[in-house]
Amino acid sequence: MCGIVGILSHEPVAQRLVDGLKRLEYRGYDSAGIAVINDNKIRRCRSQGKIVNLDARLAQEKIDGVIGIAHTRWATHGMPTEENAHPHMTEEVAIVHNGIIENYKVLRDDLIEKGFSFYSQTDSEVIAQLLTFFEKESTSHLEAIFKTLDKLEGAYALGIMFKADPTRLYGMRKGSPLAIGHGEKGEMFLGSDALALAGLAENLTYLEDGDLAVLTRDNIEIFDKDHKKAIRPSQRYTAGFEAISKAPYDHFMLKEIYEQPDVVRQTLNTYLSADKKSLSFPKLTFDPDSISKLTIVACGTSYYAGLVAKYWIEQIARISVDVDIASEFRYRQPPMPKEGVALFISQSGETADTMAAHEYAVSERQQTLGIINVPNSSLARAVHTPLMTYAGPEIGVASTKAFSTQLCVLAAFALHLAHERGLVSSEKLEQHCHDLASLPNALEQVLGLAASCKDIAEDLSKAQDILYIGRGTSYAIALEGALKLKEISYIHAEGCAAGELKHGPIALVDENVPVIVVAPSDALFEKLASNVQEAAARKGQVVFISDKKGQQAYHGDALARLTVPDTTVFTAPFIYTVPVQLLAYYTAVHKGTDVDQPRNLAKSVTVE
Ligand code: G6P
């Protein structure tokens, strides 16, 4: 959510700032801008909308300098206009900010009383004005920054440069991530994540919460939250540019859907033994036998992965599971069991609500696990046991491959708990591991439904409301399917437990409402088929997703049928996810929406 790049060099930086922003555009794309220092002046270029607009503007304005900061914005305070675009600046200082300054109104009113003028509706501008105020009454820029930070409440990652000192770039973080890249030729970089710095620097230092870094061309000095000098390790990060090209696909989302067989294989390789007959699960910091309850907390698609896991873990490992939306969990302040265990799922590892929920769980003395895709992310570093997924960088805002890899870890976790608790025999475990290991092939097969999904999507794209229904783990997939569709096609969609249809949602059903049915032939199939008949009887346009057996068993009307490969009950969620992803994708393509960067959304949500 909002991206930051900063460069301190001896060569012009404007083009590399913009290139860095392009890699960060998935974090927000409401507006973008850069500021550089040149001829003893801060020069700025900003534009509304995507970075191509900024590129075009820069081609005319041609500003450049050897020090600069840049930002791509996901609007929180103030419309996505040029005036509200970052960097924000005064004559003396320019800043880029990711996060929210919660007390900005009080600070702003106070500064206005002191004679300062504001030019945007943002919370961020107050930081530039405060720095300007404190610069005058401080003996150093560092002192002015410390005084400013003391006043700020909320979350931030910041990049700062002062006109009076073009040899220093300042970066700091509280609640939002920030990394420093060590260049090889007397250059230093700031980036809100490793992707921003890909191709610029291979040696990265991640700031800890509360850190302030002072960058010169050949050195960094870090101060911790108590203003004491601190040393943070640096690590190599060598992800190349090829990781972020969508070729030969039209969209990152489609590429990422097609990557699922590979990334599922890679993730399973870590959690299954080499012969794929047993698990290879990391050592846990708790005894699975003594857990009374497991709490799973996440947001968005990651939350739905958690919901699938609730069914798995309760059924196989017989541990009761609470699944919570992070933004609700943290403020509800639920009592947590003594010696309890809490699991956090996050593709980015930076989602503010999930991070805060984790903090709460730690304060409740829980052992914490995290299922995370981004190495070195804040959550990966905070949990007691990080369980990594190997989806590779996910660029499409709508999460697809990350979800499938989260399911891999959750499936292995459920089996591991069950085995440790003596609830699955080694033979049964071997069977489950074999089923998981055959998923990449089954996923390849189910991708063969793309052409049929594209056809069905033409009808779906004309709808105003679409219902998704399922039972058991397929209820979670119905919810995920509905979320995917609304995120990228802007069609209203609702996922519901099929049994709940008659308690309300069926009132929506008429001949204009497609009802997408996630229907593996399992123990709940008959019940689900009856619910589908109820919808079909009201002229709902049924899209029936099932295996061969299920298709034969369903005799009702259907607008379309999608026949997926046979699965076990346990592996069904992996396979049924793909058609709902493809339906959402092609519906959005038919509608002509911006699939990879849908309106109003951002990939990494680092504000509450
Ligand atoms: C945003 C993204 C979703 C994602 C959710 C949780 O809303 O658009 O795709 O599922 O954040 O993100 P996380 O990184 O914590 O999994």
C-alpha cells in the first residue's frame, strides 16, 4: 500500500526512481511522483493515475538530480489528485510517506495557527511542514526529524531529504516496512520492499520497527526507537527482473493462475519428504497433543485459506479452530487459551491488521506461526515459527497462486497435527501425501478448462449479481470465488453456505442471477444438489462445477457445466479454486476492467 523509492547517487536518478516505482505499482496506483535536489532547489514532478502518466510528464519537465525520492500512492486521506500526490514538500524539505498519521488534523491546525499553509488534503503533508518548523529550531536535521517523529501518531515508512544537505537521505519506519539497499558504486537506496530495489542493489538491510536510518553515499547509520545507535544485518536478495514480467500472458493474474502447478509443487517439496510418502514439517514450538484450540487470523483471500483449514484441522486433527478476520480480532480482544497457538496467514507479510493481531496474540502469550510468501517481511520476522510459501512474487492484486500455496502449507499442517496426535495412521498419512503430491498434475489438467470458462464468462459479464454456493471446504471456495469476481470485474457477488441460501440470499435469485455451484462429489453432495435445485426452480442460472460423478448425479437445469478432474475430499479445494479464478478472470476481461490493478484496491494493505 503506497510504494517508496529513494536514491542517493553521484549520477542522475530520475529514470531509476521511475523504474523502481513501476516495480512497486502493485502497491497503489492512484498517483505517483518524484522529487530531486538540483541547483540548490527541490524539484518535483507528480501526476494523477498510473506511472505511465508520470513518465509522460517527466518527458516534458525533464527534472533530474543525484538524490531523489519517489512514491506511488493508494489514497487514504484526500482524493487521488495531483495535489494529493507525494512527494509533499516545502522550500526546505521533501518527504514520501506510506501509512497513516492519525493525529494529523491536530498537528495541521496547530501549524496553520503558526502561519503555515497547506496545499493538499493528505495526512502526510503535515510531516513536511513539521520538519520545516523544527529545522529552524534544531541544530541538525537529525534533531529536527526526531522532534517531528515524537509528534506523530500512527504508522509510517518515510523517505526524507533536505534541500540544505543533498548528501543525506533519511528513512524511517514504524508499522510500515522499509528496506535499505547498499549499492556497489557509492550509492544507497531506500525501498518499501525488496522488489523496489530489484536490479538496484543486491545487499539489503531491513529496518526494525522504530528505526531511523541516515544514508550517505557510502555509509548508513541506524538509530533504534530509543534513539540509540543500532546495527542491523544485511542480506543478499537476488530476485531478477524476469520475475516481474507477465510475458507471454496478457495479465499477471492469468500468468499467476497458470503458475499454480509449479508453485504448488515447489511449496509441497518443502513440506513433504523427498519420497512424497510422509511429511517434512518444521519443528513446532508447542506440543500438538496439548492444544485445546487453534486461532487462525488473516485478511481477504488469506482469510479464506484459513477457513478451508478450519474444516481440515477440525476434521482430521480434531482441534477446534477459530478463524478470524484480523481487523475484527484485534479490537474484539478475545480471551485466548493458556498455552494457546495462533496462526497468521499473509501473502505479503505486511498487512497492518494481521500484524497488529499478531502483536495481540503475543501479548496473550500465544505461540505464533505464520504462513507467509514474502521472505523477510515484517510478519515473517515477527512470528515464532514462519512457514514460508513458495509462490514467488505475486503481482496481480487479486491473489491466486499465493492462495494455492497457502493451502499446501495448511494441508501439511493439518496432517502433521493429526499424525502427531495419533489420529492418522502412517498408511493413511502416506495416502494423503501421495494425493497432495499428485496435485500439480491435476492442476495442469484443470487449467484445461480455461476456454470453457472464457465462454461462460461472457454470460457472467452481463450479470449484476452473482451467487456462489458450496458446503464444507467448498463454502470457503465459494467465498473466495465471489471475492475474486467482485475485486476485478466489479460485479456484485456473494458467496454463501448452500444451506443458508434459503435463509435470505435466495430472495435475490431470478433469471438474471447466475449461481455458481462448487460441488465436489463428497458426502455433502446430495444436500448441495437439493439447494441447487431450489435456486434453479427460481430460474437461477446455474453454473455447475463438479467431477464426472457429480455431473452425472445432478439432473437439474444448468446454464453451463464445468467438469473438473476427480479429487479426494481432502484435495478438492485446490482443484475447485482454479475454475472460480478463471471465471473471475475472463469475466473481467470481457468487461474490459483493469484486471491486474483493479480500481480502489492495492496488494499490500499496510493501513488499518
Ligand atoms: C489485499 C489484497 C488481497 C489479499 C489481502 C490480504 O486486500 O488485495 O488480495 O488477500 O490484502 O493480504 P495478505 O498479504 O495479508 O495476504
